[in-house]
Amino acid sequence: MTRHLTPEMVLENYARGVFPMANPGVGVITWHCPKPRAVIPLEGFHVSRSLERTLRLGRFLVTYNRAFAAVIAGCADRGGDESTWISDEIREVYTELHRRGHAHSVEVWVDGVLAGGTYGLQLGGAFFAESKFHRVRDMSKVALAHLVSRLREREFELLEVQYVTPHLRQFGAVEIPHREYVNRLEAASSLTRRFD
């Protein structure tokens, strides 16, 4: 637990399999290491028929790293009074990591307006998907599909998604034992890969 976060702290902890989440009500950052860990196998990503249809129609534009701050803001905006683990400090630190080339975003635009997106952190050939959002139906799913496609193209080895939820399970997310995750993280993070 910490009250302040730095980019260096984030990178060091991700390399050890630990990630931060804010607890806005208390004003602290807590560190998490789920056991088992959730991943989406890059070759096992599942696209439903409805998503396949949406992707095929292509009534959107996908960009990368063009609007990182807007994407993380969209992910943090839960609407109403619902709290989020993406505090202002988390946003500031990850935006700085983006400036340094460690954090990346996928943006989906509909009629020139940001309609959805996802963002995450990169260590070598490992990508840690943090959150996604949509303002137009299915556009967060489109962002995730394009993220997976990009990671495949650039020969990434690991896509981590923290926890398996029913929503993520539909895309093929699975849990793997902690030791296996650490071994895969070490191998993937040692690789040289470019997201851009």
C-alpha cells in the first residue's frame, strides 16, 4: 500500500507480477497479485458472430496511441457516483508511462468521435490490458479485437487481463497458476518488441 505512485514503481512491480489499483475512498494505492492469473491466449482469442459482423462492416476507424489521455479518461468515467480504481494519480502516472513509450492505447472512432478504446502497459513482449470503455455499442470489443491483432502481428507472447470475468471469458480468457504466469512473464518481458 502506498499514498504516492511513480512510473518507476509501476514498472518495477509489473516486472514482478504486481499491479496497482487506487482506493479513492481511502486515498491510497494498493498492490495486487491475483493467484491464479487471468490471460487471454493470443492464438485463442474468441470472436463471437456478432462481433465478427461488426468488425466486417467496419463502420469505425481504429488508431493507436493517438488519444491515450482520452482513452484512460473514458475508462475512468463510470458515470454517476460509481467509484473507479483509476484515480487521478493513476491517470497521471500511466500518461507519463505513455509519454515514455511503456503504455499504449487503442482508439475506436465513429463519425470522428471517440467511441471506445482500451489501454495497457508493455514490458518487452508482454502486454497488460488495464481497462476498456465504450460510448457506442461494441466499440470496446472492437478495441480489444484490434489490440489482440496488433499483438499477434508484432509477435507478443503474453496478454494479461488480471482477473477472469464472465465478460472476458467470452473472448477466451483463462486462469493460469501463479508459477506458470511468473515464468511466462519473465520469458515474454525479456523479448524486444515494438507496439507502435
